[in-house]
Amino acid sequence: MRVAMYYHNRDVRLEELPTPRIGPGELLVKVFASGICGSDVMEWYRMKKAPRVLGHEIAGEIVEVGKEIKDYKMGDRVFVSHHVPCNTCQYCLNGFHTLCDTLRTTNFDPGGFAQYIRVPQINVDRGVFLLPDEISFEEGVFIEPLACVIRGQRLARLKPGQRVLVIGSGISGLLQIALARASGASGIIASDIDEYRLKAAKRFGADEAILAKDADPSTLREINQGRLSDLVIVCAGAISAYIQALKSVDRGGTVLCFAPLEPGLNFVFPFFEFWNDGITLLSTYGGSPFDITTAIELIRTQRLPIREMITHRLPLAKTGLGFQLVIEAKESIKVIIQPQR
């Protein structure tokens, strides 16, 4: 089968690998759509395990079923979660499924930028979700990233009427904006360094979209009738974004740390202001099975304009081009690879 093998951000090669052979409790899935995630182009994170086949936002069709499988059949259209929790450790039992050791070590084989993937037994048990008829393969690509966004806003306890600032208007930021809008937030402000993405932010639910350099507290107060934001969501992995977030959150508000910083990047933390203003700093990673099922239902009922977020559909041979589009972060939002093309 053909795969797109990642060596580094500017070296993604079309190669051949044997089609995986499945065991009695496993599935073989033919991949029809695989999204490029912002984390796929975090070179500091990906290079440690290169060369490898990346891709974890997938939707496809079951083409082979292990003899012990009873709940799925050939022809089923599915979303497959690459990471799955154990559901029995202290983290899972306390609702922190994405901190589970099992979740952080499981995966499908070899990766979503391939024509086929083997779904291990543990993923079959708790990470395969049937796609409703209303959800296309392309829309199924959004299940994983939307689940991550749902988890973040769920933990942040976003309430209708709250003022929200989203720093960074790439695909994660746009999903945050769209979900916040659907959840009843008001005064949603988006910031970014790129005009194209600011226009997209307005299109997908932001009330105001401003350049990052202009997103100072006085501007935010002017927009928010004298107040700062109740919830600030950081979707840009930069120290400047986090410093801006801490200056932009209202008293009693929350900063949701959605984008990671590269290990070793640290900054001076304004502790007194954090303490004095009762700020909550909240980190979030991944999505739990509950968040995945919620994402599927939101997409099925067309609560979010996700199809309009797709800007590029590329064949497997052009995965390298797709990576460049995501890295450049100019006139692209969601780039989808179609491995069967």
C-alpha cells in the first residue's frame, strides 16, 4: 500500500509499505479521509520518532474483520480514535481520561496518511465509532479535533453569555469560536497575525476579529463595554500569546491553555495579578470517549459549519504540499488528505 512517510516538515515522501495483516480481534480500515493537524507540523514533537507515518484524524470503511469481532462488519463506515484510555486507572476513574498511560501509548498502525490502517484490539474495544449516514468521510475528519475542543470548553465550564477571547485563529481556534458561538457565548473576539484567518474567524462566529498586535487590554475593554474576557482560549503555541492571555482575562476568569509550548520555553509569570484577580489557569489535552460521542452528534446535527472550513483536498502523493500549506498558515484552514486518490 502507499503511505506518506514523514521525515521532517519539508520532507514527506510517498512510499510503499505492506498492507497490515490483522489478528483475530482486529480490523483493517480503508482510509478515505485524513486531516493534517497542527500538531503534525510541530517538528520539535514529531522529529523524535521520525521517520513515521503520521495522521490521526481519520475516517474510512472497514474492509477486513478479525474472526473474533462481533460488533462490526465489512462495509461499516467508521471514525477510529488513535488513542484510547484504559477506563480503570485512577485518572480515568476521576474523569481525566487523557492523562491515562494507556491513552498515551496506544495508536493504530501505521498512521492515517496511509491507504489502510490496522486497528489493534484495544482500539476496536473502545475507539471505533460508526459514522452516522449524515456524516461524510470528510466531516468525520473533524471528530477528533472537535472532541479536543469540546473537552477544553467543558472543563472551562463555558456558560451562555460569557465573553470569550480566542488567541490564534487556525483550525483549532476556529473550532473554538464555532463551538463557543453554538454554546451561547457572547462578545467572542478572535485574534491572529494573519488577515485571512481573521476574516475566517468572523465567518465562523467571532463578533470581532483583531490583529494580535492590537489585542491590548484597552481595545478589549472598548469592545466588551469596559470588561475583559471571562474565558481566554490560547490556540497559538507562543510565549507572547500566553502573556497576552494573562493580560486579557477578567477577574474571576479562566485562561484555557489549548496550544502547547515547546519544552524548555518558559516565561516570567505575573503571580500577584494571577492571585489577586482569582484567575484560573487550565490546561487541556486530547478528547475523551465522551467528547468524541458529543462531537459526532454535533456534526450529525450540523450545529457547526465544519464543511465550510475545508480549504484543500489533496491526494496522498501531495501530502508534503499539504504540510507546507499548514506550516505557512496563510490561505488554508483545514487540509484533508484523501489516501485513495
